[in-house]
Amino acid sequence: ERVCFMDLATMLSTLSEKRLEILRTLQGQAGITTYKLAQLLGRDYKNVHTDVGLLKDIGLIQVSEDGAG
């Protein structure tokens, strides 16, 4: 599977440093909840939840019904 962006500017705005940090963290800890992810990253839950939702929507992560990624 592939994720495509219309241009570089769109890719860079979508894959911010904070979102890339989420992806790097999930590589080593798949299956953790959004709450636990926020704790690990030292970020506000609401902001992490928003970022996880966007990453899910574009197909970079999968989220289960219980919120685990």
C-alpha cells in the first residue's frame, strides 16, 4: 500500500514533526492506547488524539475499537 500526496508542501504539513514522532513511537510499541501514547510522548491527550485520527484517516496507522494503535 502507498500513501500519496499532491505535492511536497502538503506532505510536509501533514507529516509534521509531532506526527512523525507518533509514527516512530508506534513502530516499537504497536497496540498501545492513545492515552498511553500521549503519556509516552509527554503531550496533551487531545492533541495526540487529533494527530492519531489524521494518521488513521490517511492510512498510516490502524486503530482498534478500544483505541489501541
